[in-house]
Amino acid sequence: MTDIEIARNTKLEKIDVIAKKLGIDEEDIEQYGKFKAKISRGVFERLKDEPDGNIILVTAINPTSLGEGKTTVSIAIADALSRIGKKSVLALREPSLGPVFGIKGGATGGGKVQVAPMEDINLHFTGDIHAITAANNLLSAMIDNHIFFGNDLKIKKVIWKRCVDLNDRQLRKVETGLSGEKRTKPRMDGFDITVASEVMAVLCLAEDLNDLKRRLGNIIIGYNEDDEPVFAKDLKAQGAMAALLKDAFNPNLVQTLEKTPAIIHGGPFANIAHGCNSISATKLALKVSDYVVTEAGFGADLGAEKFLDIKCRKANIKPSAVVIVATIKALKYHGGVNKENILEPNLEGLERGLSNLYHHHNNLANKYGLPVVVALNRYNTDTDEELEFLKTKLDEKNIKMELVEGWGKGGEGATDIANTLVKAIEENKNSSNEFKYLYELEDSIEEKIEKIAKEIYGAKGVKYSDEAKAEIEKIKKLGYGDFPICIAKTQYSLSDDLNNLEAKGDYDIHIREIILKTGAEFIVAIAGNMLTMPGLPKVPAAEGVDINEKGEIEGIF
């Protein structure tokens, strides 16, 4: 059966029953049908003095284009923790329509480990991403309306972009204001995908509604004739934007196929944004469970680094353990084996690709000081010889690895890693290991970027375009140099070259653009050829999505 058929043939609990598992009463949720709900902000106040559980952060090696099943493994671990008698909850990101209709497909797991209802979650869900799109584009409309009616703020350069939650490369660069109306000012503009919007980051990083409005107001929309920043609050836009986000700001509650509660909220990409679900969802999950299983997008060089250096700082939280998801196929891919041949046995390519896994493991264990377990997400094409070879190599380096077979076996296929994680967390409580950040906020912008490039990516150094250098100097003069760094980089390689899969040679990281995000309170550094509006592949997944005569969605994978 397909993923969607497995999900549809599984009987789910009513969402109020799932809420009660977390100690959340029916009056504290707003139901969106039988199986989805919003959790009210009142729950946060009621639970604020409850002790926090443990965060298990799920990340991965650098992936292939279809991903390595990080969400699938996350769900399997949460279900497995429930099976071994632990109170667990998932805290995941919301899927973007870009990948759903693009190359990767949906983001609700697969096989017997899924969050449900998968069609709803993968499509419109509770409308959060649409609300973010509307708030973003309302600000755009207010900017151009202000300019149309006289431009009292003397806006000279607009840097704020419109957005849409679809992969649409035609919108990367557009010319607007071509109606010919007397006071309309034509200008070059462009679109980002919604999940890369600063509004998405603001929603995910805000602590409460007051913080949400403060951050929205602090967004820089452009610069005036004196080259001074103009903020969204100068346009009096933050109140209306927050009103559009009022419901979207509340976390969403759903469930896995095995009835484990799942809080799904926020969806920034990790290659072009900060790649973590909302702080409010994670903090709520910590109050209602003993183990929170959360994931950070793409490889550990992107999602995990941003989770640790941005989200953990903002939220004052830290993981109790980290899981690195690996697959035999991805290891061979990063060992130089052609994509067409990565499902065929190849021990030589597998051994070469292990350097990618070793690199990520060393970063998380030794630079951040965290207990790490490797989850080998098993595919039916993996041979016993390859599995034994991998286990031997990791044993030689004292790296813990457990096989995960959640796709075919559900939570039962992840009980080994669940037990290993519980043990590792308890052992770490009694050890001298301490979680530490990679850099200090007081470091200069260049020092922070260089530490990420050298220590996390393994680069020789950093090269900046003239435009990036100028923007760094401007940020320093404006007084925002102590913000953390969010690097936008290809997910396929430790380098910024998606074709250098093995990260061979002495490579530099090339920063071509620097963007100050004063609402999100971080600085984006765009590396290599990374784009903030993806495009569709030659054969997009959208071609296979349909609705049948019963009114059921088909073709989402």
C-alpha cells in the first residue's frame, strides 16, 4: 500500500482524546474537525511551572535529493518511546507546499510511521502558512501604498519581498508597478518562498503575542534617503500583521498512526532559513512529556547548527541527546557513487562516504558536547554485508549506531534506539559533558561566519563579495553585529558547491550576500549559488497528485 493508503486505513483517536494524554483539557483546544486542533495560549500559563522533559534532536548526514527519512525516524522514535513506557511527544515542522508538489513530496513520515491526517497536514493543514503569506504580503502592500500616497518616510530602497508557498522560479526577479498610474513607482522586486520569509522566522522564534508584535514591528523593510533603516512599525503594520497571525501562532496538535501526540508548528527550510519548528511548540512539548522528539532540517551542518546556535539561545533550551540519521544510499552518494548506482552494493563507496558521517558526529559530540546516536534508516535494498560493514566501522570509532526499521514495522522497529537514547541521556546527566555553543554572540560577524565555515563545514576559509562586505559594515554601524548567523547553503554538500558531494580538497565558503533580519534577530549569509525561491523539477510531484471520485486526495508521497 502507498503511504496515503496506510494512513487512510488506520483508525485514529479523536483529537480531544490525544489532548487528554498530554493533560490538555477539551476547553484548551480549538478543533479543526475530528483529528486536528489548535492549542490555546492559556495552556502555556497553566503549565509554566511544570518541569521540563528531555529534548531528543533528530538531524542527519548530508542528504540525497529525496531525503533520508529524518521525519520518518523521528516519528518511529517517538512511537518506540511510547512502546517502552515513556511519555513522549513529537515536535515537528509543518510541510511546505513547495516540496509537496516539487521533488521531495510530503513531510509526514512514511509507511507505518506517519503523522495523520497526512493529506491535511501536507496540504493546507490549519492554514498557518497561508496566514504567514498574507501577513508578509500585507506588509508589501502597505509599503507600496505608502510610497503611492506621498512617501512621507522618504523610502528610497525597498528590500522587503513578497512571498508564495510554492516553488516558482519565474518569480525570483520581477518588475512591479507597471500599471501606468500617475503616482505608481515601477521597481525591480522578487518573491521568496513563504517558508524562507522573515515572518515565518518571527512566528517560530517569538515567545508570546507581545514578542510577536515587537518582532514584526522591528522588521526592516528598506532604507530612506539618508540610508537609515525603515521599519514595519514606521508603517504601523505590526498590529494588522499580528492579527492575521493570531490563530497561526497557536501550535497544532495531531497524532501518529500509533496515537503518539504530535505538536506540529512552523516550517522554515533549513537550507535557506533556520530550519526548526516554533519555540512555543517545543516549550509546550517539554512541559507535557518526558521526551520531546524534534527534528532540524537537512544535514547537521544546516538544521542542527541553527537549532543549537540560534533556537537554543533564543529559547534557553538544550538537547539531551542527538540522533544522526544516515542511510546506506546517502553514504555511498557522498562516497562518489553515481546517483543511478547508489542502490547497488558498493563497500568501497560506502567506506569513502563514511567521512561525511564522521564529520557530523565529531561536530555534535565534540564541538557542542552532546551525546550522539546514529540511526541507520534501513531500506530494503541494503544488504547484510553492507550493514555489517557499517557496524564494524562505527564500532571501531566507538560510535553508537542502531538500526531503525520504522517504515515497515512502526514503533516496534525503533525500540532498540529508543532504549539506547534513554540510557545515553541518563548517563550524560552523570557525566562532566556540558553543552556549548559554537561561537559567542560578542564575536564579530566575520568571526561567527568563519567559525561555522571552518569548524562545521570543514572549509579552509571564507571569501566575501564586495556587496557582502559593504553590508557587514552597514550592520555593524547600525548596532546589530551581535546577532547570531543563519547561513543559506546547499544541503547536498558540506561545501557550498552542490557538485562537490565528497567535500574534496581545500575549499572556501563564498558569501555573496548578507541580509539583516531584525525581526527574526539573526543575520542571513547567502553562500554559493543558493536561492531563496526554489524551482520545480522537470517532472514535479504535482503531476501525480489528484482527487478521486470519492473526494479523496491521491498521489501525495
